[in-house]
Amino acid sequence: MSQKTTIENSINYIHIDELNEQTYKNLIPYTSNMKTTKTFLYATMDIILHYIAEMNEHDSPVIKNGLRTPAEYRKMFTFEIDDEGINLYELLANCERILETTVRSGHPRFINQLSQGVDIISLVGEIITASINANMFTYEVAPVFNLMEESILAHMRQYCGWSNENSLLKNGDGVLAPGGALSNLYAVLAARHYAYPQIKKYGIQDGLHPAMVISKHVRMCNTSECTEKGAYCSCSIAF
């Protein structure tokens, strides 16, 4: 994504101009020289710190200059994908412009669902996990992360009344879910397996018609989980 209009760059990092002629090929792992990589990362953090500081000012706007139309955003940015790409300076300028035009969901006066702002500890965790870029499917690939997951799940099971006094894996197991919709699906599948464990091996057979009774005020994702996502049961709106 490149930027159509010229903007006044406010990146404060002293060596930012060095990135004008640099591309991704000047970053590791394409080169063993860390100079450009450090400059790029330091400049990126400078943009992020400026955004976080300004976002937490009560007198600053939740979104600068208001929410624009899709047509207006298309005039500000080029969203088409081409084969040429842009240099690192232009890339950072685009990142800065995105932060300048985005809704600041962490603003003290932003009131909406699902957005809680920036937790600095979590931000650091995101940076570290993204830097490691490991997978969780085997202990050999991510031993510490797997042990962390076990510990968190054991702690959460205590809230369900399942003791973990003798072993982290005693009296239950668990899985980390990325959001509410998938968590609901896991719950529906667990309930279905509890009521009809044979479904896992033999599938839905003739004469078996699982149903789920839900409130009319329930999240819409529950109705889709009945059929579209594999739970294979009908929904009854009861109250």
C-alpha cells in the first residue's frame, strides 16, 4: 500500500533519512548488516510511542478530522498491489498516516464494544512473541510457551472447581480460544459430545436430532454455530 499524497513527516528518529534509498532487501535476514534494521525498528517504535502518548491525551480527538468515507481514504492511499513496492521511508510514512487516520480505540473518551485500548505489558508481549514467531503445536518448537500455556490453563480450571494440587494436568485440560465466537463453538461441541459421545465416531445418525435452546437475546454467532460451523443441531429460541 503506497501513499498518493505528500505528507509532512513527523518521525523524530534522527537517522530516518537513511531509509530513503533502502528496501526490505537491506533488512535482516537478507543482509547480515544490522544498521538499517536497527534504524527501521527504532523509527517504528518512535511512531508507536508518539501514537500511544497522543492517544492518551484527554483533549486530543478520538479520530483526527473525523471518520472519512471509503472514497476519501482511497484518495489518501493506494490500496492496489503492484510488483514495484516502496522504500522503507515511504513504508514508515504510510504507517504513520494510518495511525493518524485510524479510530483511537484506546482513547479515554472512546466508548464502544470490544475495544479496551493499549496495555503496555501486553504490547511488549506481542512484540516478543512476534519476534520469536514460534508455533505451539510441539514442545520441541516452543518449550517455554507450552509450559506457560499449561500453567495458565491450570490456573483457569481452578475457577471451575477443578483442583490442580498434585499436577498441572490433573482433573481436566483446556485450550486457549482467540475470541468469543470460537469459545461458544467449543462450548457447543463439548456439550454435544457430553450428550452424544458416539457422534464423534459415527456422526449424525437417523433418528438423532440434537437441539440447543437459547435466548432471543443471545449473540447471533450461537445460531450459526448450530449448523454452519459443524455442531449439527437445531436452534430453538425459547425466551
